[in-house]
Amino acid sequence: MQILIIEDDTETAQYLSRGLKEAGWDTQWHDNPQAGILALSSHSFDAVILDRMLPGMDGVDALRLIRGANVDTPVLMLTARTSIDDRVEGLDAGADDYLLKPFALSELIARLKIITRRPKAAPEETHLQLGDLRLDRMKRTAHRGSFLLDLSPLEFKLLDYLMQHPGEVVTRTILLEKVWGYRFDPKTSLVQTHMSRLRAKVDKPFDSEMIRTVRGSGYVISAE
């Protein structure tokens, strides 16, 4: 596999490169986000390791540029910031996983294996519609009626998954697995936080509610 490393700390980058090469993976390292984004636009990588604190541009801003260019390469973000809000911000920008520094190389490799195992097959349908709610998977836009919904990448993924299962109760565990790719409970309010934000955009400005919480079970979306 080809792994792109965007990390300004030379010691950390060399440690990552050496460890990943010993695991049988090829790496390419850039110490600034602009060069990393350019490499990602011109080469095919299986995953990106992206530092949060970068010179000239925050890692979250770099990630927003990557996702804004419709690049869906899995991204593992590294950070020394420990707050839940910082982690949620990174995931909200489109990170597939988040790992705190200092980290164990074995855990990083295990997380890379998880995010690179996720299927990338193109969906059979490019458009989904439920009542007056429409989702365009190619343009990555969502409308309710004539109104464009300003969704983050993760909110779009959540809405996409819910709209694939209209009328079904989708549990928190399923969302962690299908949207975030987790096979464990991170013991945070990650799902609740993002579902609350999604509902505020899909339902609150309108007369009817489409996304409901099923207490003790999960969430359901319907046009009724």
C-alpha cells in the first residue's frame, strides 16, 4: 500500500516512514500541507496520515480542501490536542479516524488497516429522494424542497446512510460502524453530536420532522 504522510516534525515523520516500511508499506512524506495536497491530487494513495498542527495551514483546513476536491482517500489525523471538541472538529471535516500523540505504532497500523478496508465501490444510485428531501451523491449536495442544505462531509455521510434505510431504526452502533468505520465504542457522544447538527439542518427550518430519535434504540428517517 501507498501511504502519504503530511507531518512537519522530522523525527515523527521518520519514525512513521520507518515503521510503515517495516510493515511492508510504501510511504511518501511532505512536511507542509500544500505539497501534500499537490501530491494527493497527482498520485494515488491508499491512505493519508495528516498532522493537525502544520505550518501555514491547520490540518483541519487542509482536510477540508482535500474533501472539497472530492478526494475520498481515507485520512488518519494525528494531534496532540486532547479535547473532545478538537477531535469532533477533525472528524467533522472528513477525517476517517483520529489518533492522539504520543501514539503506539502498532495502534496506528491497526487503525490504518481498518480505514483502508472500507469499501469504495460506487453506489448504484447517484440520487436518493425521500419526500421533499433529495441527495445528489455525485455533486455531494442535499436539498430539502428548494433549499440547499449546508452539510459537512460527515453529516452528508450520515444522511446518505439514513436515506438508504428509510423507515428503519438505525442504531448508534450501526452508525459508528458504517459511517465512522469503528468496530468499538469510542465512549464519546460522537453520534449524538453529529445527529443533533444534522437534524438542526434537515428538520428545524421546516414544518415537518423527518429524522426522529427512537429512545433507547437509534434514529429513523421517514417522509411521514
